[in-house]
Amino acid sequence: MRVEERDIVAFPPTRRDIEQLATRAGGPLHLVRPSRRDEVQDIRGEALLAWLVEDPSRMVRPIIETEDDLLLGFEDDVRERLEKLTG
């Protein structure tokens, strides 16, 4: 499996990058770090995308994107899926 690491603070994703990730994730709320979700309870759609673009450190990490899957964060189910991918 090819791996490309990207520091999203030093090299912030573009709005288009975030939109594409949000589409794969099921919406931009899924990209928000769990510790920051209280801040966005009343923000949705374009405003939420703009909030993420403004400061990408608000995004969940790691974000692992494969051809077939998008893995977000360090939850147990994500670790299990990653183990299956890397065998």
C-alpha cells in the first residue's frame, strides 16, 4: 500500500480537498475533531466547511484515505479496519 503523509497545518488542505473528504466521510461534521464538536453544534454546510478551511487543525486526525475507504481518527473500529488493510 502506498502511503503519503501530509502535515495539514504546514500544508493546509484546500477547500476542494476538504469538500472531497467531507463527501467521502458522510459530511463535514465527520471531519471535525471530537474535542471540537461542541463548537460546531449550530454550524452546518458551507459555514462548517469555511470553519475547517480557516483552521485545518480543527480536523480529526489521522485521516487515512485509500482507494476504497476513508479512515478517520483513532477509534478501535478504525484501527481494526487499518489492520485489515495492512495485513
